[in-house]
Amino acid sequence: MNATKARSGLLIAAAALALSGCTEIEQALNKGGDTPCREYIAQDQETKRVTITKFLEEQHGQAPTGTNVDLSMAAVDGLCTVQANADTPIERADLAGIFIRK
């Protein structure tokens, strides 16, 4: 019984370690501001957070605050949802792009 609990604990720890490593790998491979709106809209919330965080780091050269990430996610979600050209990178998504293909 104790061996089973120990094995279960090791499996849970290994899974948690693997999942935390995925975020670092995902951030390294993430396109940040070069991510097209089409790809951004298809991402899950956590991947969107990684994309926006990397984009803001690219723009400002430092890690953004959680509030900045949340506000930027909401803005990019809105702009990319109505973007005339779904291939527009999120760094270029803006109000003009809603009406004019870029």
C-alpha cells in the first residue's frame, strides 16, 4: 500500500514537472507579436497569455505586470476577432485593420 502511494506521488510530481516545462518550451517557441490573428484566436487562454506576455516583453524589454497582460489580451482578442485580414500579426492588429485589409 505504501509503495503504491509513493508511486502515485512520483507520477503526480513527474506530471507537474513535465507540465511546468511545457510552458517554458512553449514560450521559447511562441511567435509573440508575430503570431497571426488567425492563430491567436485559435489558442487556448493559457497559450494566449504566453503569446501576449512574450509580445509585451518584445515591445518593452521587460516582463509585463499581470494587469497589462490581461488588458492586452482583451484588446487583442477584440481586434483579432474583427480583423479584416486574419493573417495580420497581433503586433499590427489595430482599429484601422477592422475595416482595411492589411
